[in-house]
Amino acid sequence: MAGSNVWSFLFFFMVCCLAVDSQFAMTEVVVTTLMDEFPHLIKKYIRRKELVVLIVVCLAFAIGIPTIFEGGMYWFQLMDWYTAIVSVIIVALFEVIAVCYIYGAGRLSRNVKEMMGELPNIFFRVCWWVISPTLCVFIFISNCASYEVVTYGDYVYPSWAEILGWIVASLSIVWIPVGMVHAFLTAEGNVAKRFMDTLTPKVAKIENDNTVGKDNIAMEGEVTKTENGQVEMGNHESEKVESNGF
């Protein structure tokens, strides 16, 4: 093939760019979750977002070290088998149900209109209502019907490895029922009211709660003072507008 070296370089360069882009997205998800869930602890002990990113990256690097050893491919196959095949489709199925039917595809369309000025194309709304849930259910059923124990070539993993794989898969799945139970137990009223409350989006309550905006303004102001050594009043005004608009 003419120019095979060039095409080979371009292909692996594309793969490297794709890998780096994926790592940026996954790292940002973990960092943002930690900073949103534990803002006061991070502000007190770590102070800077860069240090949070460094800690997350170092932990991820340490977890990935076993995959570069002699038996690393077996560990990689075990993790990939139960995360890419099992947990991802289950998480995706519940995400589709939560967004399209509990939060509501109609409400999501109105959110897009608030940001973009117009409703999303009918194709996307049909995907949210029908196509995506149908495909997720079909893939989930087909995976359950065609499930096989993990293998790598001719090597069949022992029973303890299969149990370990299911434990790894459950680490991302178990939080779905845990979140359901937590929402149900923290709701008020009788059983029926609690159940309906867990299926009702709380967006309207958040939008009307001015204390959320005030807390955000105070926290952001303190962070600005810590990083820059001074508080700029102009930044506070813009944050106040954004918080009230939330």
C-alpha cells in the first residue's frame, strides 16, 4: 500500500488522541463529582482543584499497574469482560429510564430550548422516547441470553475470578438500588407518597431556592480570595446573576 508508514502513523496518532480525550472526560467526571459532593472537605484539606486531579490520576495509575505485568492481559480481560459487557449496559439502561421517563423527554426538550432557543429536532425526541430505550432493552436481554463465563483464548478463568469480576461490575451497579433506597427513606409521608416523591424531579424546588445561590456565592468568593489573594467585586456580581438564574 502506497504511503503505508504515513497511514500507520496517522492511525496510531488518532488512537492516542482518542485515548487522551477519553481520559480527560473520565477524569473530569470523577473530579467534578468529588468537588460537588465534598466541597468543604476539599477546600479545607486540599484547597486547589489541581491537587484533586493529581490525586485522582495517581490513584488511577496505581490501579492500572497490575495490567502491565506478565499476567496483565488476563486481568485486563477480566475487568473488560464484566465492565464493558455487563455494568455499562445496565447503567445505560437505567440512565435512559431516568432521563426519558422519570425526568421526562419533554422536560429535557424544554431545557434544550432554554439553552439553544429552539426545541431539538424531532429525530432526537423520537430517539429519547422510543429508539434509545428499545435498543438498551434489546441489548440488555441479548447480553443476558448469550452470557458466557470469561475466557481469554483457550484459557477459562476459575470460579474465584468470575466472582471477582461480578464484584467489580457491581461497584458501579450497586449505587443504583442504594440511591433508590436512600431517596425512599429520606422522603416524607406514607409509603405511596414516598414512592411517588422519589419519581418526581426536584428541579422546580431547586430553581426557587435562593439559599443555594447564596451558598455558592459565598463558597466561590472564598475560593477566589484563596487563589488570587483578593476578592474582586465584579466577579461576585456575575456569580450572583448566574446563581439567581440557576
